[in-house]
Amino acid sequence: MSTLPKSFPKLSRQFFTHPALQWNVWTVGIISIALLIATPIVVVLSSIFTNQSETWEHLAATVLPQYITNSLLLMLGVSVGVLIIGVGTAWLVTMCHFPGVRIFEWALLLPLAAPAYLLAYAYTDFLDYFGPVQTLLRDLFGWQSASDYWFPNIRSLWGAITLLSLVLYPYVYLLTRVTFLEQSICTQEASRSLGCNPWQSFFKVALPLARPAITAGLALALMETLNDFGTVQYFGVPTFTTGIYRTWFGGGERPAATQLAAVLMMFILVLILLERWSRRQARYYQSSSPFQRLSTYTLQGGRAVLAWWSCFSPISLGLLIPGSLLIQMTLDNADETLDQQFLPLALNSLLLAVLTAGVAVVLSLVLVYGLRLRGTPIMHLGVRVSAMGYAIPGSVIAVGILIALGLVDRAIAPLMQAWFHYSGSLLQGTITALIFAYLVRFLAVSLGSVESGLAKIRPSLDDAAYSLGHTARSTLLKVHAPLMGGSLLTALMLVFVDVMKELPATIVIQPPNFDTLAVRVYRYASDERLTEAAAPALTIILVGLLPVIFLSWQIAQSRSRAAD
């Protein structure tokens, strides 16, 4: 750290030289990143203390109760769905042996690659009145019109709950299965020796021990539920995300939209606090090593068929059926869906995803390596603040960024006019703003992977590099980065796919005449042009499969190595 001038005020010198702070270039970098990430969130939260406009009072008296009710019902329904599917399948593939169990171990993660709004578009076309299902039923039973029979309407609240449950249960499944694998064999055997049958061992022993992991997975699923825009908008379910978009763009009332975003953030904060509280209330310790082989129950006959069907159904409904529908629609209507606009849209999405993933990995390296060099309390705080954006819905982040960048544009407008004779917006409605939103939302995804990769490198390698004359920067570039190749690739892949799928932030911030695959799919579906949306939707799903397959492969490899 450079020496401060003697003229520097005494209190300021004490502040900057305090051992708990240790200000240097890494500290400044981490604090700068944290402030950038926190800016849109602080902007939205600050709207709570602004004067309430007449529009907000009107919203609070009319549609706000509906937004709250639908959001709560959506969260309740998705909670039930992801818990039943995620916990049930995790127990089956971990503790039971039946045909296909080794395939289901990794295949149950695959629906995570399909955004719920793509399933909504595919199933609507499949189950609609003129779709193949209802057409077949009318032909079989001789029905002439919709009044002759009853068929469930998928474009409803229960339809949104079903589709969101099918794509979000892997959060609960993954964390719960890892916990089941790590549970002590002694605990399981003790329950059996005391006369517990498989059901009793599950409900009385395994489930309580797995509660922290289940709660963590459920919290992630509910955060994604509150973030969803495409599904609830297409199904006509008014929620906070649709209300924010409608108020901002439809009504032009930005203060009211910001206050709606602040209320939505309150929901997220409550979820985070409940998840933290649940973890503190349930701390258990295991005596066996991770991934040690557990004695499993062998299922035969009807039980084996039921277990197989219980695992195959969510995979089929969450990926195989909608994926097959999109493939068929793409092939049957290749001229319409693979038109001249498809390639530019794919290149736009590719550009945003590559740039965001690259910047996210670089920022993550700065955060994690700076913390490794000098883990002061303020640096720990900066890293944690930088990771909090993933819990915030994309629509909330978009609103905060548009307001923050609007303030910057207005502040520098006189300079731009005087120096460059430019009177337009410099930051709002640009690719820079869009990438900023993605970084706020997905930096935590990259940070987790990079952090785990760097943690595996022994500190002795740092000392050896320093003894050979390397600086901290050259040690990172020439020693750590090559050893972290797998973790860096994982971080790039995860952020890349998340950006490709992101809809709420993209649709709010997107620059004029700059559509992405996700936005084009949304616009086609809104115009009931589902055939033309097939190829872009299928592309998003295929790209999303890459990290899921990679993650499944890593889990299988770690499982086999530990078993050996």
C-alpha cells in the first residue's frame, strides 16, 4: 500500500491504514464492483421513501391486491409441486434400485434447460382447441364444439403453476439428492434396526436431516417463480412482473412501476430471511464420508414400475414432450421459422451472452482473488454484496438500471451537447445497459464457480510464485488461471446460458431494433404466431442443455470416484 501524505488528516489516515480495511488496488476494485452491482437495487429500494403518486394510490386500491394474491398462490402452488417432484425423485434415485435408476440420476436435471415460458408456448399450441389433442378427442367421440365437452384451460393460474414446477424442481432435486447421499449410513441403519420401514425412515429420519437443503432449493425455485414474466404474461395471470411492465410501458408511470418493483423486492427479502432462519434452526452433522455407498431398497414388480414412471414423468413433461413439439414445428415449417431474421437474432443473443460471460468471469476473478490476497471484513462485505443480484428479479434490476442510467444521462447531457453536439441518450437503451443488467443478475453464478475453483488451489503455490519474483497479478494469470480452467469454463457456460434465456430484463432494457431470440419468441407468441417462434425457442433449449449435461457429467464423475 502506498504511503499516505503527512498532510492527510489524522482521522482519515487512521481510517485508511486500519488493519481491518487495508486499502489497496484489490480493495478498491472489489468495492467498486459492489457499488455498481448494488446501485440498481438501492435505487429501487429508495423509491419506498418517495411521495406516493396518484397512480400508485390507484394501483394500490385496484390491482395491487390481485398482484399479491396471484403471486402468493403461484408461490404456494410451485412450492407444493417442486417439493413433491424434487424430494420424491431424489429419494427414489438415491435409496432405491430399479430399472433405469442410473440414467434418471442425471436425466432428472435436464428440464432445468427449458425456460417455463417456452413450455407455455409449446403446450398451448399442443393443447389448444385447434391443437392435436382436442382435435383427436372430437374425432374420437364425435363432439362438434367446445360446449359438448370440458377440457382444462392451460392458460390459467394452475397451468402456470404446473409448468413452473416442471422446470424448477431440479433446484430442489439436486440439493436434496446431494444431502441424501451425504447422510450417515449409521443413521439410516439405526432407523432400520429400530423397526422403521422405508416410508418411516424417509419421513422420520432422512427428511428432517435434509430440511436445510430442501429449504435452500425451494428458496431458489420461488425466486425464479417471482422472476418469471413470459409464462404469467402469456397465460394472463397478473403478477408483479407483468404489473411492472404494464405500468412502466403501458401507463408510462415510472414512479409507480418502481414502487411495484420495491414491493416485489420485499417478497424476495422475506424469502431470503426465511431460508437463512431455517438453516440456523436446523443444523445436523454426519459421521460418514460424502458419497459413501448406502444400502438401497430393491424395487420389483409394480413398485419398480411406479418408481420408473415417477422419475420419467417430470423429464417427459418438462423437456421431452415440449422439445419434440418444437422440433416437429420447426421441421414442418422450416421456411417460416428459419427465415432471414433467425441468424441476426441468434448473433445478437450470442454477442450479448459472450460479452456478459467474459466480463462476469473477469469480475469474479477480481473479487475472489482479491479476497484471497487480503480477506478484510470490508472485502468480504463487498463480495457478498456483489453476489446478491441473483436473488433479485430481472424486472426489478431493469427498472433500477433504467432510473440510475437516466440520472447519469441527464447529468452528462450538457457536456455531450457542448463537446460532441450529441443530444441523445448515451447509456439508456444501449447494449451497455443490457449487459450491466445481466451482470447484476448473474455475477453470482460466475462467482460461485470461480470461488470453488480457486479454493482448491493450495496457498503454498502462491508463496512459491512470490519467491520466484511473481507479483500478485502474474501469479493469477500464470499460475492460478491455468489450474482453474475447468471452473472458469463452467462459469462462462452457466452465465452464457442464463443470458440466452433471460427475458424480463431483456424486454425492458433492450435497445431499439435489437431483438434477441428470447424477445422474438415472446413477441411471436404474444401475436399467436407460435409456428414462427419454434426455431428460436428450440435454439434456446438446445443451448441450455449444454451446462446441464456438463453438470450431470461432473456429478456422475465425482460419484464414481468417491465410490472407488
